[in-house]
Amino acid sequence: MQATIQANVQKWLTGNFEQSVKDEITALQQNNPDELADSFYRNLEFGTGGLRGIMGIGTNRMNKYTVGMATQGYANYLNKSFGEGNVKCVVGHDSRNNSRLFAEIVANVMGANGIKVYLFEALRPTPELSFAIRHLGCQGGVVCTASHNPKEYNGYKAYWNDGGQLVPPHDKNVIIEVDKVAGVDDVKWSGGESNITLIGKEMDEAYMQMIQSLSVYPEVCKAQHDLKIVYTSIHGTGITLVPQVLERFGFTNVTIVDEQKEPDGNFPTVVYPNPEEAEAMNIGLNKAKAMDADILLGTDPDSDRVGIAIKDHKGNWVLMNGNQTAVLAFNYMIEARKAKGINQPNDMVVKTIVTTEMIDAIAKASDIKCYNVLTGFKWIAELIKEKEATENYIVGGEESYGLMIGSQLRDKDAISAVALLCEMAAYEKNKGRSLYQKMIDLYVQYGFYKESLISITKKGMNGQAEIAEMMEGYRTNTPTSINGSAVVQLLDYQLQKGKNIQTGEEWTINLPKSNVLQFILADGSKISARPSGTEPKIKFYFSVNTKLDKAENFDAVHEQLNERIDGIIKDMKLK
């Protein structure tokens, strides 16, 4: 490890790098050797979402050099795959510090490699980039974002010609090409500026028209046009389009959270710019309470995730988790389309393996196919591509606050999700009830499913090793019972094998390899362990369920399910 660090440092000290970078390395050598080691102990790699890391100097950091070298490798692969002179690419970015700089570097390197580049004139939501790839008939795309990570991070998501993020074999092949780029001297930094075209308003218009076409009940939006909506962009890109889209849907009573309205990579009002975090939604929640709103919605910096808050059955404001939001969205797209008579016999929906199985139950009751894929919207996009000739994709989603409605783009899209969630609230209000009351009704109809998530972070060079040890321990010493309920199945997505613990029966899991383990308990509980592909953390997902005979018993059953989850966490010693 030390030899690798020294070799990487030496390459930067003697290579074609700016003097200010070399001075900073020297300062780290003298004053902060631990930071130097973490900055240079490895090359920043493509994970499940491309590049993502802390900004700074070094091979393990996001900076102009690592971005340039990654882009050179990606450009080489695009040219090899489609032929030089035949490649078009869209480049976009979010509100993070250095995102515009990185996007321009990507555009310049792509252009210098003979690739036709469509560069967004300013920050835009990530899903619009996915839409633009398809709309412009491009072969690839890059967006510079670290999604919901803290302000120290930035990243780089690479896309393929279907508008989805890279999947096998392209993801591994791009890594191979990136690894071939030996240093900054191998990068074509400039010379292709004439290949770059700025895009903006016309693409916005096409994208917003597409979103409008997703509306199932536009007449209900008009009838409930004064639905009280509060929206926060959490200093991100959502502010560029969400207000316009809500206006197009006919909503006239939209309040923007001014304190979080300005795009700002320092995210001054939050620690984590993530609608999954209660703290990020707090200012909006206070505003929603003060004005007695119907719904609060928040999007993350690159606007691919959406979080909502609504009033519960007692009139108290609650933040819905991603599974609940997904249940409402999936059910609406199935139920409303059926009521409108626009459903098709080959309709299908897609979710990830760690997302609530309540969606499977809803789809089954409506005789609609529900496919389960690995975590990440790239797998949803891949399945749509596989099935689009024979099946009609309606909606896809995952528990981490991601929804993708309609197939005209291939990534999670908080802009369309905000609009459709507001339409759902209007639809229920038109019937004289709230979204939360609808949620309880669905629990009575399909079963009460309750989910929770714990994320454990292991920082630094040893973090990944500690996480690997945890996973290996679960594989080799599988628990026989958890919280007093027998473990009846172990699903190992890395080995692509399922096993009945009690009978020894094994079967093949027909999904790509992924480092995920799932324990299925006799009482119907499901626990999933999944290391992150982009961050030094491991996530544990918990799902429990039982019957809810009537709405009046909601609180008592809710408490029982909470106790079951707490028991599982305690038994697994995760807290």
C-alpha cells in the first residue's frame, strides 16, 4: 500500500500537473500524511454510479485530472463501439461546487476526441440528460453530480445510448479503457471546441411536454388547482423546472421554500442535501405546517430523488419514506389508468429487490407483471430495453426515493415524480380524503408492510475491508434464527444462489452478480445486507408485514411492526 501511495505521489510531483497542485502535495507530505495517503492510495474507480468521491488533489479524489482521464477512457470506448465520427454525447451538471468546471472538461475532452457534444448551457436536472440522450439520438452522456452526497463530494455518471447508466458489459469495458489511460499526457484536453453545441430552452420544452403527457387525470388537477403545495429544491437543480411543470399541470397554489431556492454547492441550510434526511426537509416542513398545506415535496441537488411529507390520520405532519411514496405512485399509475380505461393487457412495473413487496401484491391483484431487479435504476432501464418490444412499461421505483414514470427517459426522475405525486394528492382530495388515508386503505387491502433502513459508515482505507469482513461473516456463518423467527431462506446475489436453510434445496437467481445478501424469516420478515458501490458504507434493509383488518387498528399494528424491526436490529447487534 505504501509503495502504491509513493508511486502515485511521485507521478504527480514529476508529471504535467499545475505547480499549485504540486505545492499542495508537498504541503500534505509535511503537514497531513494521513490525508495524503487517503488521496493517493488508489485510483478513483467507476462504481455502481460511475465516479464519485471527495473533491481535492490526488488519484483518489475528484479533480480536473481524474475527470479528464476518466473521460478519455470513456471517449475511447464510445469511439471503439460506434466508430469515430459517429458518436454524439450529452453533458450536464448540477449545482455542486466544480460541477460546471468538470462538465466543461468532459465536453472539451469529448470534443477533442471527435465526438459531437451537446452541453447544457447551465445546471439542469439529471433526468433531463437521460431524456436528451434519447431525444437527440446520442450514443452516450455524462452528468457531473454526486447526487445527495455531502458538499465535499462530486461525481460523474456515465450513460449509454438508451439513456440509462452503464450496465455490463459496457461498465467493465469502460473501466478497462480508463485504466489504459496511463496519465494526464494521454488525455486530449482541447482542440475540438467546434464539436460542442450548447443546449437549453428547446430541450426544456421537449422534456416538460413529455412530463405533461404522463398525466392520467389532468381534469382533476384543474378541479383541484388550488391544492396547497410546498416545494423545496434544497439548493439544487429542481428549481429550474419544477415550478414550470407544476404550473403546466394546472396547479396555482405553489409555495417555494425561499431559504433553499438558490442553487448552491455549499448547501448552507443542510448537512446532507438529501430528501431522505428529515433535517433537509425541516424548513419546508415548518412552512407547510404554518400554511396548512396539502403536501410538501423536496428534491435532491440533481433532482433524481423526491421526498414528500403529508398529514397523517391524526392531522400530524409526517415524512413518508421511499417505500411508502413508491407504493402510492405505483398504485396510482395502476389504479388510475385502469379507471380511465387506458391500461393495457401487457402493462408491467419494475422495482428493486430491496423495495417493499407490497408493490408485488398490488401488481398481482391487478394482474400486472411486477419485475424485481438489482438496486439501481440502470437495471430498471436495462429491463425496459429487454421487454419494450412485447411489454408496456408504466412505472418503476426503488426505496431510496427514486421513481421513473413512463419510458421516455431511463433514469429516476424527481421532476415528473413531483408533478404526478401532486396529481395523486389532487385525485384523493377530489374524493374527499388525504394521501395518508389512501395509504391506510391500501394496507387494509393488501397487507400492512413496514420498512426501515440502517446505514453503517466505515471510513478510510480500512473501511471497505471491514465491510467485506461483515459480508463474509454472514455468508459463512448464516444465522439460523433472527428475533426468534427461523431463517428459512438465504438469497446470495453474489453467488447467484438461493437456498432453503431448512431443506438444503438450492436454486439459481437469474440476475447479474451483486454483493447483496437477503435473509427470509419464517414470519415473513426480510433482511437485506448491501454494501454501497459508491461510498464506504453498508446498508441493512428491514421489511416486515402482517394483516390490517380495519383502518381503526392502524396505530396498534404499526407499533407491533416497529417492535419487530427493533427486535431484528437488536438481535443482529446493528445498534
